[in-house]
Amino acid sequence: MKWTMALAGAAVSVMALGAGGAFAQDITIGLAMVKSGPLKTVGEATETSVDIAVEEINAKGGINGKKIKLVKFDTGSDPKQAATATQKFVQDDNALAIVGPFSSGEAAVAFPVGERLGIIQMPNAASTPGLTGNFSYAWRLTADEGKQFTRLIATLRNKNIKLDKAEIMYVSDERVSNISGTQFYPAIFKASNIAFGEPVAFQYKSFDVAPQVAQVLERKPDVVALAATPDSAGKVIKELRRQGFQGRVIGSQIFADPNALDLFGRDADGLLIVAGYWSDRNDATRSFTKKFADENAKRGLSTKKIPHHTDAQAYDIVYLLKQAMEKANVTGDPAKLAAERTAIRDAMKGIRFTGVTGDNTCFNAARDAQLPGFVIEIKDLKWNLFDQHPADPCPQG
């Protein structure tokens, strides 16, 4: 089992242990993160963001006067391990809530476990629409992948970018990429009256994507919509340009990583993607971005200088849980764990939250956050704000 445990801001002491190993003086939160496996590149700095939030909160008195104890588990990007993490946090660590699991694939497996055990889970990257389903303990501070891509198409229309014909390429063996490429993108193009051909698949570990790119370019598209992780996206973008494609490459949040410019190179000029975080939005985002870069430099993650939207969402999730826990007046008393876990879930109902991801954020009936969208253009190896869309209105009542 791959897991680590850390007490943020202090060393673990034997004297701090209460009966049965419980930390009665602490509020325990679990962190299900990806520090290894195929999602490592985009997910490894989640830990940095959560550690920063925990350190800030503990420095200001914690939650209801008690410090946060953070228990960590590396899922290795494996959905089965995400389910194991949920069980461990509940049964071994007396956690009151969980930050994570990271991805949609992990959440799909872990959510039923959390529902059965009665603990709130809040992923920072899971963006597949409808993922929370009927799970009352599943909440997401992430933006719906389909909604964000729809916003991107609206921007293309509003900016008069030629969009008569599109083609789709997607990674077949990565959950969100596959669903986006086979379901969301086609449905949105169809609804927008944009002609497109049969989506073209390639595998995550594909070394040569030239045949797939050639197939796409035979159809002479105005834009190529790409559903892929950053490393896979970089290979496709370079091959598209090598084969002479001059149009726009577009994509939703999947490869909207501000630290991936080296993977894309100058071939990415004109690339348009939509992200859930803009680092220069206000003083709070600029402050968090600086702390994030400084802390990653200390940890040997010097390439992680600007938070990915999943990093910003992880940071905000800790503060959101703090707000809900204070509203529920949790104590962390081991004898009240089940009741306090449910109280946290109930405190989320009707909550409004302001953080680095957005202002006055609310949740819809499916327990998904209503978040803004930021359309990014890559030009001259820089990440530039091209357009932005406000969060959807909060539900009434």
C-alpha cells in the first residue's frame, strides 16, 4: 500500500496520541493524491496546494480552535487504490472529510465507498459531467468538462474564428479524454451546428501519432479539438504542425496546464483551451501563485510555477471544508465521528464560498460548484487570457 502520513506544521509526537491512537485534539482530513502513475505530472502538486492551505489555517488557529491533521495517501492514479484510501481514512485514521480523490476515474470508484461509510469526498480534478450522481456525500469544486468546452465554442463564435468544420482526436485509454472525445465534443459540435467527422483515437503511450494526424488532416478541418493529457497533447500538436496544419487546435480543461508549455513548444502558437483558474485575477490569486511557486521550488518541483486549476481547486477545497466544519461546529471527538461527518455534508447545503477559484461560489442540485471559465491562448510560449465566462447563476431557494 502506497501511503504517507504527515501532521502539517508540527512533528507527530507519542504524547499527542489519545486512546486507540486517535488525535482527539485535532481535526483529521484525508488527502487522496496522485504522486505516481500516469496522472503524476498534472497531479503531483496537489500536495503542495493542500499543505499551503493547512499551514495557513493552522497558523491562524485551525478549525474551531483545533489544528488540522492531514493524512495522505498516494493512489498511484489507480481507481482501486482511491477506494482503498477512502476506507483507510475512515476506518484507520478517523478522518472527518476527504480532499480527493483526484481524477474522474478514481472518483467513480471511491464515491460509492464514501457514501456507504458516510464521509464527504471532494475531488480537485474530476470533471466528468454527472459524476456525483445520487451520492449525497460527493461534492465537487471542479468545473464540468462539457460546460467548459461549450464556453470555449462560444468564445470562438464571438471572436469570429473560422469554425465551419472540426475534427476530434482523443486519448482512448484515459477516462476523461475518452468521454470528452467520444461524447462531449461531438454533442457540443452537433448542438452548435459545426460539421465534424468520426473522432480519431490514439493511446496514451503512443509514440507515433502520424497516421492518426494524417487521417484527420485528410478531412481539411478549420480546427482540431483535442482531448488528451498534456504530454499526449504535446505529441499531437507537434505532429499536426509537422504535417502542415495551420488552423487552431482547441481543447477543454484536460490539458490546460500552464506549466506544460515546454511540452507544446512553439508549435502551440494559437492554441485555445479553457481553464478553471486564472493566476492574475486578483490579489488573492497572485498571493497563492507566489506561495505555490516558492514552495514547489523547495520541494524540487521547480517547473511547477503557476497553479494548474486542479491545484487552485485543491487549495480552495481545504478552506471550503473549514467553512463547512465551522458551520457544523465539529469537534473531532472520536465518539462523534459519524454524526460530525454527516453534519459536514449537511453544512454544505446552501453554502457560499469565496476563494482563489471564484467569488460567492455556490453548488447546484447535483452538488457541483458553479465556477467561472477562462479561455487561454498560447502565443510566443506564453499563457494569455483570451476571454472569460462568469459562473452560472446560483440556484434559488
